[in-house]
Amino acid sequence: MTALLNVTALDAFYGDFQALFGIDFELGAGEAVAVIGANGAGKSTLLKSLAGLVRNRPDAVRFAGRPIGDSQAASIVRLGLALVPEGRQLFPSLTVEENLLIGAFGGERTSPWDLSSVYRMFPVLRERRRSSVTELSGGQQQMVAIGRALMSNPSVLLCDEISLGLAPIIVEDIYRMLPRIREHGTGIVVVEQDIARALRSTDRFYCLQEGRVTLTGRPADASQDAIHSAYFGT
Amino acid sequence: MIGLDTVIEGVLLGGVYALFALGLSLIFGIMRLVNLAHGDLILLAAYLVLSVTTVLGIPLLVATLLVVVVMFVAGFALQRLVLERVLGDDILPPLLVTFGLSIVIQNGLLLVYGADSRRLQAGAFESSSVTLGGGLSIGLAPLTALLTAIVAVALLQLVFYRTSLGRAFRATSDNPQIAQLMGINERSVYAIAVGISLAVSVIAAITFGIRANFDPSIGPARLLYAFEAVIIGGLGSLWGTLVGGIVLGLAQTIGARINPEWQILSGHLAFLAVLMVRPRGLFPSRRP
Amino acid sequence: MSVTAARDKVEIGRGAGAAPLWQVRVGTPLSRAAAIGALAVVVALVLLPAVASRNLIQDLIFVFTMLALAQLWNVLAGWGGLVSVGQQAFVGLGAYALFAGVVTLGIDPVFTIPLAGLLAAVVAAVLGPLLFRLEGPYFAIGSWVAAEALRLICAQFKTLGGGTGMSISPSDLSQMIGLKSAQALFGLRPAAARDVLIYWIALLLAVAVTLGITAFVRSRMGLALAASRDNAAAARSVGVRTGRIRYLLWIVVAFATGMVGAVVYLQKARISPDAAFSVTDWTAYVIFIVVIGGVRTIEGPMIGVLTLWGLITYLAQYGSLYLVVLGIIAILIMLFMPKGVWGEIERRWGIRLFPTQRVLSRTSCGSDLAKNDLAK
Ligand SMILES: Nc1ncnc2c1ncn2[C@@H]1O[C@H](COP(=O)(O)OP(=O)(O)OP(=O)(O)O)[C@@H](O)[C@H]1O
Ligand SMILES: [Mg+2]
């Protein structure tokens, strides 16, 4: 079958430094996939390559059949692939609502997500819509980051460590929203260092280690030990 | 000694300086670019308006519109063809390129128009004035300049804080890479910013060119006044820039009242004084 | 010119009491040959007045003073990151100090030159803390404002000619130190002998500035500046220190620029605020020289100044057109050859006559210990 998102033999570089080596990866429409791996394994680099922040050969990444490996980030998001970047990366000089609105800057895809549906999912953001994002708690900031990505109405949402720096209870709150996002047929890639958290919410997983895929499959089919050694390389 | 008329004159002059400053402040805020050719571009705009009105015989208002469009396109092209290639972490290349541009424009104008002083003709408007009580009267042209500055600041403020283009400007200024993830094309945002900067400069050029003589050599001084207004007002604040322009205008007219030779010097000294006591300007933006 | 530096060795791992294991070298066989060549050129230039025409001597005074200004601007902007468009402030101050010293105080011109540098340095020391408050590129315009303010202040001194300027009368210069001997040596009239003296001073300044800058950029201070420019994180961690180095550099450059200004106007013998503080003459040309030759190289300004000299000789008659051409050349070079002519030569053929980068090489068997020491 041809998946919605297809990565074949992806090598990614920062200057002379090679961060990814021959990655194969795919995501079906509406599927949820976890990418796990230790610090520096290359998880963020993989997402950045998908979103166009790291450039590659054109056919290393195909989205709905189109080669997008060397496309610009600004045009990729218009095709329906949105990234929630690591560390949230909100725009400090924009208010909460403006941060959401700017997510829809591309403007080509308008449903199902708009201001009111995002506010329905995260009601607290409606209350704080005029605040500066710097005044929000970490969890609220993460909601803005997710809402901002949803505003482009992506068919694939890439989430880079959305649990980073948040209290466990807040992490659960946020993960509870993922099914609601998938309801609309949106595929999701979650990157996490917390293996258990990631595997609980996804259909399949990829484990990265030093820029290579060391294990992939369904969470239920992989043993603790196999994951452990794929993760740490022991 | 320093009468109300001096104060009024200074405030009105400040309007012109604020108009000089807006374009400079705009592109510095969005792309951290300091355009050393800013003053010479203002003069280029003034000469273009002069040519369009005298050679083609087009009325001033229509000429203004025409030159605004021309300068917007020129700014867009300047960014895409030249500045874009040198913008980066190193501050040296863009400074040197815009400095080179300043020399080219200044001497190019000298070649085409000669060194003589020129002035834009606005008919009766130039000399008419409104009379206030107590024997005070205000020239219509300077008053219009100040009002234009206020309107320009308000409009830019509106664009910045109420439109999707303005959000794109601020987001790109915060973090150009993440802005791209939003579908914002950084290259066009920058090019539009430079275009707007030059379009605003046309307005500055006209309000200035009606009330004072100009010749090709005075561009750099306009750059310095613009810069002083920006710094006095505080980086990142458009209303601050307006106040900065007015402070500069006041300093210059008051200095000139004390000794005609001190006009420009007083402005520079006021700038240095503000830098000494309030290095972030009178109205710094809250952003770090 | 890099004779001493070629032997510059840094011992690492001394604490272990071992013989030097690593050696940091900046010299290469080529650079040693270049040093000998340069020495020969300098000696020839010293002797040149014996045969050269007065015209050539005057041209070379221009070349030497512009070379010194370009080297100074290059170290300030290229290495120090202080992109000043206001160096004319210090040329002008030096020039006015010279006139004040010679005309009003009657000091010997030769002694006035270092005093002129001193005045420029003091003013730089006062202005520095103010201008350094301006963020990165705004420093450029700030320095320009300062120069304009100083121009207007100098125009207020009626004893020094006010806004229109003044000349030094030949009689004020007739007692100049060394003038009589120069006259006797080459059998010249006073005016020509004065040019020869000024020529030597200008040559001395150019050589001293070039050597000083070469030594500075290879020194620990120079390396710290280069590191802070290349790596923002490193810059933050050593921020305070590089701040102080920059301040020092700013003052020393002003000192030397002031002396050059005094020498230039000693030769011109006529001053006006507009000329002495001219942004075109003392900053635009200087930047042009550095851009053409190559920013952040010692060789670049030498190539640049010779290019400018050539262009002036053939094109200056065209006035404004000539400046338009210079500006366009500078812009094109920045766009397509940002390292300038010398940078391009370096890149193509790997030639470095005055190397400023250190090369680490092992002299004998090393150990990881030494490597670790180096990493610190
Ligand atoms: N901008 C960059 N320039 C150079 N190297 C980089 C850059 N970003 C990441 N790297 C390197 O690429 C490798 C992979 O980094 P990446 O950020 O993809 O890891 P990660 O799996 O996301 O780690 P973490 O869990 O810490 O976020 C690391 O060795 C990292 O040092
Ligand atoms: Mg990461």
C-alpha cells in the first residue's frame, strides 16, 4: 500500500555533520505513530526533515505521493503537514489568540479547525486569549502550540516532545486530546523520550538510535527487552 | 526667551523627523537591518517627485501616489536582489552594502540633477498659515507634516497589530524559522517590509521637500535625524518614534533660537544626552 | 613582517614538566619569505625619496595614510565587530589638534602628532561607553552622529578658522624638526623636504599599524575577539572580557587614527571642518579599500589601497561618476566576492603571506593529557 507519508533512505545533515542515516518511515492516513529514542538520537531531526526545516533530496520524503524532501517549510504546511516544535516556540510578541491565528496564515485549509473549535478543545485559552503567551503556564503554552499547528488544518500533525517540562497530570490532559484530533482523520506522529507514554497512545512505533531506526512495530508485539536494547543500544 | 512659537515650530519639525524615522525603524524592527542608504533613498524619492511634477507636469498628489508605488517596488526588488544575499548573523555585509548604496545614490543624484538646491512646488499651500490667538500663526505645510506623521504612525500601528500581515511581521521578527512553519514566506515578508519602508519615505520626502530646500548631499543628515528620533523614542515603539522626532525637533529649534549655528549640534547633543540617561530611549517596548 | 611571529611557540602541558608536545604556529615557509620580501620593500621605500619625484612622494603619502586608516578600520570592524562609520571623527580631531598645537601653542609639528593621537584617544574613551549602548548595527550610525557633533563643535573654534577653516603658514613649519637635515641630505627646497619628512612619518605609521595589528589579531585578545564573533555562545561566556577588549581596541584605534589625521593635514597644511570630518574621504574610501582587498585579512587593505590609487589616478577626473563606480564595485564585491580580492586568492591557492590563524601541530609524541589541556 502507499501510505500518506513516505520516507525512504533519508540521510539528514547539519553542515558536515550527518544526523540521520537511511531512515525508512511511513504513516497511513489517520494513523498515530510514536518515534522514540534517547537524547540526540535524531528524533527532532526526522520531524524537521518532514516539515521542511532540514532540506533533503526531493524524493526522500513523499507526502500524498508528492516529493517534498526539498520543499520549503512554508509550502509544506500549506499541503497539510504541521509541526508542533520542540520547546513550543511560541511567538512572544503575539497574544494567545494571535499565536493561534498565525497558524492559519497559509489560509488554504479552513475546516474543521478554527478559533472556536480550538477554544472548545482548550477552553482555558479562550479565557486568556488577550494575554501575552509569556504569561501562560507551561501546559497552557503547549496547548497554544498544538492549537497553532491545528489552525492550519493539517492531515498530519507532528508533535515534538509535547510532554517536555510538564507535570504528569498536565501531560495526561494533553494526551487525552489526541483522539479528538484523530477523529477528523488527522494522522499523528509523536516524538517522546518517555517510552511508555508514547506507546500508550499510538498504533505503531519507531525507535531511533544514533540516527538509525533500530526497531519498529506494534507496541503490543515488542518485548520490553527488545525496546530497551533498541533504545539504549546495549 | 524661548516662546510658545519656538515650541510649536519644534513640535511641527518633529513631525518631519518622525516620518524620516518610521521607515528606518520598521525594517530594523522586523529584520534587524540598518539601512545606511535610508536618507539618500528619501532624497531619491524627493527628486523623483520633483521630476514627475515638473517634467511630466503631473499634479503633486497624483505624483505622490505614482512615486509611492515606484518606491515600494524598488524596495521590494532591493531586498530580493541585493539585501537578501547579505543578511545573516554577520552585521558587516548589510552595513557595507547599504553604505555603498548610499554613496551610489548620492553621487548618482549629483550627476543627474547637479548640486543646486531644489524645492517641491505646492502652490499657495506652501505659504498659507492658520492664525491662532495671541498673534501666533502656524504654517499650513508644517502642520500638515505633523498630522501626516500622526496618521502614518496610526496606520502602521493598525497594520502591525490588527492585520495578518502585521502578525506575520511580528512573528518573523520573533523567530524567522518558526514563522516559516506557519506558512509565512520569510523572503516576501522582508521584501514587503523594505517596500513599505521606502513607500513611507516618499511621504517623508514630500513633507520635507515642500518646506525646505534640498540638494543631493543632504541624505546622510536625514539618516542621522531619523536614527536619532528612533533611539530617543525607544526601539520597537512607533509612537515612541513620533515622540522621538518631536524631541529632536524641539532640541533643534530651541538650539537655533539660542544661536543659529547650534541648531544641528543641539539635536546631536540631545541624542547623546538621552543615550546617557536613558539608553533604551524614552518609550522602550516591553519586549526584551 | 612576521619574523617574530613565525617563531611564536606556545607550550602546552608545561605543568607535567615535559618537553613541549604541541606547538601552535602561525608561520609558514611562504610567510617567512613574505616577511623578508616586505622588509626589503620597506627599506626600498625608506630610500625612495633620494630618487623619486615630489609628485610620487605625495601620492605615496596618500597611499600610506590610507593604508593605515584601512588597517585600523579593518581591525575595528572586521575583527572587533565595531562597524564604525564615524572614524572621520578621529581623523578630524587629530587634524584639529595638530593645528591647535602648531598654530596656537607653537609646538613642533612632529611632537604634535602623538598629542593629536592622545586627544582622539581621550575623546574615544569618553564616547565609547555611550556608543557601546547601541545595539550592533546601530553603533554604525551612532558613531557617525558623534563624528558630526564633533565636526560642528570644531567649527565653533573661531581661532581655528570656524566653519571655513584655515591654513598653516609655511613659517610655522619652517622650524620643524629634521627639516634642515632633510633639506641638506637631498638638496631640496623646504616645501619638498617637508613632504619627504611627512612621507617618512606616514611610512612609519603604516608599517607600525600593520605590524601592531598583525600582532594583535594573533594575540590572546585577538583570538578571544575572533572566537566571540564566530560563536555566539562562547561570546556570552566570555562576554565581559571581550567587552573590555573591544573598548581598549576602540581607544587604541582612535589614537592611531588621530595620528594619521594629523599627518594627513600636516601635509595638506589647510583645514576645514567639512574636509577634516568628511565621511567620504575618511570612511567611505577606507571601507572601499578594505572591501575590495578583503575584510579580516592583513594583505587585503594593501591590495585595496593600490587599487584605489590606480582608480583615482585614472577616474578621479570624472568626479561623481567615479564615486558611483566605486560604490557599485564595492556592492558587487560584497555580493559575489564577500572576502574580497585577497580572500579569493587565499581560497583559490591557499596562499597566506601574513597568516593570522593558528595551526596546531604535534612536535613529538603527544598524550591525551596534552590534548585535554588544550581543550581547556
Ligand atoms: N542545528 C544543529 N546543528 C548541528 N547539529 C545538530 C543541530 N541540531 C541537532 N544536531 C545534532 O544532531 C543530532 C540529532 O539531534 P536531534 O535534535 O534530532 O536529537 P533528538 O533525538 O531530538 O534529541 P532530544 O531528545 O535531545 O531532543 C544530535 O547529535 C545533535 O547534536
Ligand atoms: Mg529533540
